Amino acid sequence: MIYLLSLIRNDVNRSLLRRLHSTLKTLANVLVVLVLATPSAWAQEDNSAASKPPPGQVSDSAAQDEASSADSEEAVQREVREVTLEFDQETWFTDVVATATVPLPESVEQPEEFPFDDDVSVIDISIAAKGRGGEAHEAVVRFLPRHAGLCTFPSLEFISESIAYRTPSTQFIVSEPQRSEEMSFELTPASQSVFVGEPLRIDVSWSSREQTTRFRSLRCFPPFFNDDNVEVVIPRCTAEEDNQMGMPFGGRRIIVERQPPKEQPSQFGDVRFPLFVRFREPGRFELPAVRLEIALRNGNGGAFAPYAAYYNNGLFEPLSSLSSYERVYAESTPLTIEVKPLPAANRSERFSNLFTPCEIEVSIPKRELEVGQVVEVDLRIRSDAPHGMLELQPLTLQRSLRGRFHVSPEFGRTWYPDGTGFRARVRPLTTDVTAFPSLQIPVFDSERGEYRDLQTTAIPLKVNPYEGNQFFDVRRLITEPTLTEQPDGIWHNARPTIMTDFMNRLAGVLAEYMFVWLALGVAVYAVALPWVRERRRRAIDPRYRRQALAYQRLKSIPEGTQEKWFAFRSFLATGFSVPEEAWTHGNARQRLAELDLSDDEISLIEQLHNESDRLDFSEQKPGFAIPSLNHLADRLFRKFRQMPAMLTIALALVSSTAQASQWEEAENLFDQALESTPGLPETNALYTQAALKFEDAAETESRSGASWFNAGNAWFQSGELGRAIACYRQSQIYLPFDQDVRENLRAARALTVDVLEGGSSFRLRSLPLRWICAAMVLAWFALLATLLLHERYRNLFTKAGGIVAAVVVVATAGLAVNAYQYSGSEGVVIVSEVYGRKGPSYTYNTAFNESLHDGLEFHVRSRREDWLEIELADGRRCWVPQAETRLIFNRRL
């Protein structure tokens, strides 16, 4: 239709230009004649008497002009002959270009102008010789009717050297498509509401009772096929070949299933097929009426499928090749689809736009492998959505595969009638692998409006060593460093150094008055020491904190009031760790005797208890005198403060018991994980819980080396390489010479992806701080012993020994300070992948084209809020979020 409109517009423009050109040419000729005639008129006016001929005579010039005019008129006069105009079609429509031919007996000139008419737009006229002789010619006229109804084709004129051939005006009737009562067309969506990215099934149905042999030239262009916000997929037809039919639909050739009536097999029958749409943006989508139009050939028609119904049938035949036909159409009803946005909460980066209902099946052809051997894993997704709308995120994002398999990020795809098959290639990395683990595939439940995970079944495997190797070094697969520099973007601004102007002035004041500051520090220390001890005791002793608060509240109440007694009774109950409502008269007699109070003080407290009980239970509510209690409260509080020695011992025993309980609980969880089915998420959860329990046990300052080592093993079993490496390195601080720690650390590092070659990793600041401190204590005692020996003997050997011991003490102190200062300056990436950036924000460009992977070790250069500036082994640097890393702390205890 657009093409036809453009032809009409071009024809109208061409006709207007031709008329304008002719008009301008005529005006120019008139102007030339007037200009040429004006001087002669003036000359005749000035010399009228001399030039005027006698009456009854004509001048010679006038006679010559008349003769030339007569000759020219005789020269342009041609014989007019009528020729026929023959139409090639029998049916005309306003959107279909028609053709007419004019037979000519001789060669004629190409018309410079086409006739302009309200009924017909002439598009093109071509003249060519007929036959080999070249005498007979034929003019082919291509035209387009401008309106439906009775139209008149204007007369055409073709000029030769002596004859003008003209066609008569010819009338013809132009038709227009009509709505058919024998045909129906509908689009039925499965739902009126979907989520963004959710495939929506729309069932297309087309029914007709017309004879199949009459069907030609199908047209159907749904508007949403050209909408950038809508993705359309028409699945393959799985019907039997005898029932398949090809048809044009939305500019595509599709294969559909056709079911003719059994009682009338010559009728067209029903066509039904599904199409799926997926919306990229939320909102309200209006689906306008879709028009299906078809041409019905008049007469007996012809063969509908000369070769195969699904390959070459009459539905693809162009209208221009039909002689006599009619056009009918049917329209679907408009629809409105509400597209809702997907919730952002709980959305995972592993979400591949899979929606329920959905099933995923995993299969592996071989169950016994060798370390590093490539095996193919097939994942088959069964879903109502078509093949083109099923996607799956790379298996490299699966947490359960980390540290166990090296996975290829690409998939091979296979079409199935009920879904799609994905094939990935994996390598087992260690003989500890006993199963291909269960995969967690996030899907969206559109009925509940929430995300959930589809869990596949674990597949048992047996992984044997290869050439004696128990694990496969992933670094052998990489021939060059994995990180390439990103040239775009600028680096973050350099941070100022510590020695700013303010810090310089402050340092000068402290240095100039050093001794004053030292003396002031000693005085402040002496004054603050009791307060600090009091605060510390309250912080670590909940019982004492309650006693102190009760004592402060008692002291704030005036003497001689009943509130004073109630506060004193609460103070007593708190001091003996008895609930206030459970404190009784009998408790007072029994507990106060333990504090070595005098009998008078105990009797006074008992008397106050009795008076208080009468006040609570007597109907008369008699009053009683409250003596001064502050002095007695001071003595009791001092007694309470003398009790923590035994309490500290009890707390230490409780702490030791709790620690032993944590270790045993971690061991039990690890044993349960070993006995569970390998590869299941529940098994990984047991390993994770065991790792966390071992880390808690390591923080209690007992069995720290073994606890960190066991935590690393648990993380390694759960596939967390980065956390495992961090725990092994923490264990090295306590067990620097342990062979098992070194072997496990080497195995974990071999499974990491990133390969960065750097210099020697040995640094003095990486020496265990607790060993440095132990050496410093030994050196200190050696120095004291040497000084005592020198005081006794005073010879050269004792003096040299003292100097050496002093140097060792100073050196170990310097190493301790250096190690403490750089504690936490080493770290490990603990997420599957993270992009290093050129500044402490996600707005900065990435520093490398590739991401940093789990287990990459680094050195911390600086910190900025929640970001770390890290330096890699090869000296390159970038910024990463601190939450996606784990730092190694060099601890003294």
C-alpha cells in the first residue's frame, strides 16, 4: 500500500510539473513575440506615411509571412488513426497496479507527458518492437485506479512521423475488499496480564468454508510484528506432513497445521497455530485488530498446492498474476495486554528469564572420569515457551561448581518439541569430586509473583587420578595473563599524604614539648585507670554491671522514703543474682550471713523486710520508719566488688566449655556433610555451617591454627575457593611450618582462574606476629639475663652479649610494629567474579577488560569507605568493593 501511494504521489507530482512546464513555455513564447514586435510598431508609427502601402495592395513582407504560416500548418497536420486499448486483467483494485497494452503498426515516439485524470494514475508507458522484423510495436501501460466504482481510462496518443494513433476512452469497474461471512479470524491470548520478559501464548485461528482451489494471495501483517518493544516467536509445526500448510504471516513464511472438514475435504477448513510474544518494557499494550485478507479466484480456480502444501501453494501467488478474482477479509477483535514489571527483590544475576511451569533435567554420559578430563553435560529445559525464548545463564555462575569443575561458558543448543537442550563442557578438577552437584536455576513464579530456585538432582561420579595427580591445575589451560588493560576512562584522584599542614603543626607541638606530654600522659593514666577498670569490669561482667546500676539508682533516691527501701531491696537481689520478685526474707538472712555483716546490720535489714511485708499484705497499710541506708549500701557494694575472683574463674570455665562445644559442633556438621549425598545444596549448607563454626572456634584463642585449617577444608568442599585460601593463610600464621597447610593452600591456588606472575611473595611483614612477639619476649629475657651477668662480671663478652640482645629486642620490636601495621593489607577475592575499576565507585570505568575471579590474592594499597585499592601480583592495581573480598589479619593471639 505504501508503494502504491508513493506511485500515486509521484505521478501527481510529475503531471503537475509537466503542466507547469508547458504553461511557462507558452508564456515565454508570447513574451518573445511581444518583444520582437514592439520596435517594428514604433517604426511604423514614426514613418507611417512612407511605409504605408497604397490602398488595395499588400506589402511583400506580409505576403511572405502568410505563405510561411500556411506551409507550417500543412507540415504538422497528421492523419489520426484509432487503435485499441487491451486490459491484461479482468479485476481491478485501488492498491494493485494493472497493465494495459496498445498494439501499434509502426514505431512511435515515447510520450513526453502522461495524461492526468481523477480516475486513473498512469505510472509508466514503455514502447518496444514486437517480433524480429521490428515493424510492429506495442505500448505497455502500467496504471493504478484512484477510486473504487466506475472509472474511465483516458485517451492516449502515440505520434509517428505522419500518423497520430489514439486510443478511445474506456470504462471499467474497480472493486474493493469485502468482509466475508464465510471466514473468521481470531487471536486469543492465554492471559490478559503478563510480566516483562514472560512469554505470552497467543492462539491464532483461521476458519473458512470456501473451496481451497479458489484461495490465492494471502495478506496478514499484525502491527506488533514491527514493534521494537515486542519479541515474536512462532514455534515449529509438529503436525503430520500431510496436514502441514505454508502461509505468509507478518512478512514470514510459516508452516501451520490445516484440518479440512471430513465431510467436505475440498473446503479449506480450520488453521490453528500458536505464536509467542515477549514484552521488553512494562505498561499497557494495545493490540489493534489484525486483518487477514485473501483473494478468491473466480471460476473453477486452480491447483492449490502444485508441489507441496507447506512449500509452494496458492497463498503466495501475487495478485497481479490473477485475471478474475475477488478479495475478502476477516478481522480479529482488539486486545489489551497489561505488562507488569518484574520485582527487583531477590532477583539473582543467574536469572535467565525462565518462568514457571518449567522443568530442568541434567544428564552426563560418563560416570567414571579422570582428573581434568572433558565431559559433556546436557541440560534439558521443558517448558511451554518456544525454543527461541528459552535461555540459560552460563554454568560459570553456579556456586556449586566453583572449585570442583572448570566450566566452558558457551552452550550448544538443541531444539525439542517440548523445550530446549543445552550442552556444556566441564572438567573435574580434583579427585575429591564424588558427584556432579545439584544446580540452582532461578525461575520466576508468575502466579505468586516471586522468584524461586529449580533444583536439579546430583549425579554420582567417580574421579580417578591422572598420571598420579590428585587435582588438575587450571593454569595449564591459560597461555597468557587473563587480564588486559582497559584504555578507556581515567583513574581515581590520588589521595593526599598524612603529612598535611595541620598534621605538621601538631607533630611540631608534640615534639617540642615531649617531656611535658609524657608527664601529662602519666598523670592522665593514673587518674583514668580506676574509671577505665570500672568501665571494663562493667563491660565484661553483666552481674557487676547490674549491681552498679542498682547501686547508682539507690544512691539517687532521698533517705527515709519507702522508695529508698524498695531500691535497697532491689540492690540486694541484684547483688546476689536473684530476681527481684523472687527475693524473700529468708534469702536476706541466708545470703547476708555470707558477707560477714554484723548481727545488728542483718537484724536491721530483717526488720525492714518484715515491715515491708506487713505493708504489702495488711489491709490497714501501716507505715514504717526507713533508716539511713546509704552507709549500709556502701559496705554491701564493697563486699559485692570483692566477689569477682571466683566469678572470673567460673566464666573462664564456662567459656572453655562453650569453645569445646563449638569445636565439637563443627566436627559433627563436617561429619554429617561427608556422610550426606554429594552435590546436593543441603550438603553444601552443612559444609558452610561447619566452616562458620570452625571460624568461631578459631576466634576463641584456642586451637586457632587447627580451627582455621579445618574451616579452609570446609570452604574448599563447598566450592568457596577464595574463602578457603583466606582460611589457609590465616592458619599459616599459627602453623607456619605445617606441611598439610602448605599442600592444601597449593591445591586451592591451582584451581583459581586468574594467572598473574609476580616477584617473590616473601615479605618480612608477612611473618606471623605471634611468633615475632614470642621471639621479642625471649630476647627481652635474654637481655635482662645478660645485663645481670654484666653487672656481676663486667667483661667484654657480657658487654657484647648485652649489645647483641638489645639489638635483637629492637629488631623484633620493629618487626612486630611493621607486621601489626600491615595486618589486614593482604586479601583474597571471595565472589565468583568482580570487575576491578579505576576508582572507588561503580561509575568509574573498569580497569581491565576481564573480571577478577574467585581466589585471586592481592595487596591492599589504600581504603576509601567501602572500597579497596588493591595491587595484584604483577604490580597492576584497581579498586574493588570490600564486601566482595576477605582480608588476612596477622594477629598476636
